[in-house]
Amino acid sequence: DAGITQSPRHKVTETGTPVTLRCHQTENHRYMYWYRQDPGHGLRLIHYSYGVKDTDKGEVSDGYSVSRSKTEDFLLTLESATSSQTSVYFCAISESLGAGRATSNYGYTFGSGTRLTVV
Amino acid sequence: GNSVTQMEGPVTLSEEAFLTINCTYTATGYPSLFWYVQYPGEGLQLLLKATKADDKGSNKGFEATYRKETTSFHLEKGSVQVSDSAVYFCALALQQGGSYIPTFGRGTSLIVHP
């Protein structure tokens, strides 16, 4: 594929437990994103990263935290899972021209998704 | 803020019919525009893109033209196939501060019958 993998692909967890999803890339892209996809809402941005240890919130960040300790890995943690966080989670990466500038010309590459069910 | 509006689906067509999926956007600035396709059980794949006004993106028989005057990027295909059945997402990307943050529409489901 395009060098981006998500793990696990499926997970069922109980309400109140912490959950961590992993996104791993082999493209050395600077920018990484976590989205959730829900019927009627399309894709909504949770958090994104513009470099190692540089992250920022998206539109639906409450209840989620992220970490990026190396270029290739971007972790999404649900601190205390709730049923409203049942969703399909997608990671995406995008290229950078360097010098802190991301290009909008190349689009974004997505992982295959993680289906999370909170019971 | 920035936003993308797509026509609601599902769009149901017979094979070889003409396809149009409407997309309009609101952005503070001059975004790049994209169409993505999502097949069942998979992630989104870039279908085509356009980076400036009047550019036409094309791929696999699909086309979309960046219309700045109408802030639109409608997706078209002259003759759809059953294999085109998928969800299609219109998106824009615009620099905000030091980052490019993509904004997606809600997606339009296309169902093509034989």
C-alpha cells in the first residue's frame, strides 16, 4: 500500500477503559491526522500533528489525546472510552515541502481504518 | 470557517448513465480541492485534485473543474460502471497558521445497478 498502517483493525472495549490506536507510516511525511467517520457526519478531525511532539486539536478532540514521539508513529488515546466514541477511526498523512510548509498539492493518504466498538 | 457541502445521497444510477455529484465550498482564501473515493471496508483514496481556478482534475473517467466564481467542484463521469459504487468525498485544503488542515464534505454514496 502507500506505507501507512493502522492497528488494531478492529477492537471491542468496555466503557471506562483506556484505548490506544496506532498509526504507523513509512513515508517520512511530516503531517499526520486522526479522523473519525460516523454516519451523517462524514469525516471529522480529532487531532493532527505537524511534527515530532507538535500536535494540535481538531473539531472533536474532547475525550481524546495524541502523542507523536517519532516521525513514523502517531498514537490516539481514548482516555476513558464511552459509547459515543464507537466509530471508525482513520489516520491520514500528507507530504511536506519542508521548512515548516505542507503542500496542498499532493492530497492525503489514508490508512484502512480501525473499527472501535465501546460496549 | 471553511466548509464543504455535498449533495445528499444515495445517488442510484443504472450502468452507463451519466454521473454528477455536486460539491460547493466556503473558504477564506484559495484552497486546493480534492475528490476522494471510499470503497466498502476501505480507507479513502485520492481520486483527483485541482489546485487553482479553472484547473480540471481527471482520473479513471472522472472529472471535476475548479470553479472559483461559483465556488464549486462538481464530480462528473460520462458512463458509470457497477465497480464505481462507493462513497465519494469532496474536500478542500487550506493553510491555517503553519499547517494545512483538510476539510471534508459528508460524503455521497453512489450505487450503480447493472
